Amino acid sequence: MDDVDFDELVASLTLREENTALKSYQNTVSVVCPACDDPFDDLVVCKENPTSLNISRQLDLCVGNVDDKTVIFTHKR
């Protein structure tokens, strides 16, 4: 993720949720995932360590790290 402009990537996304533990963005413009080069559905930024995620559906995940925060790119199956 070192070669990705994370601020520019996030600027292209739609904020869905923010709380003390995480920020969640929806990818409404088909930005590609920096890990796998396929468009992703959502981006989750974990603001606390540890952070618990409640996922109710089956997803493929790509994971990275930005400014000591874990970022998760979700891909619906």
C-alpha cells in the first residue's frame, strides 16, 4: 500500500458509517482494490486495536495497513 495515495482513494468513496472503532466507505464508482486490482465493494478502516467486525455475509477480503491502521477491502461473492 506504500505506492497508493490513500487520501485520493478515500476521496472517491462514499462514507457509510463512522464510530470510535471504525470508518466504513462504499465504493460506488468501481475503484480497483490496490491488493488484487479488482473493484471492491466496501473499505473498512479500523481505528482501534483490536476492533471487532460483525460480518453477516460471505466476503472475500484484501487487507492492508495505512498510517498504523488496518484497512480491509471487501469483495462480495
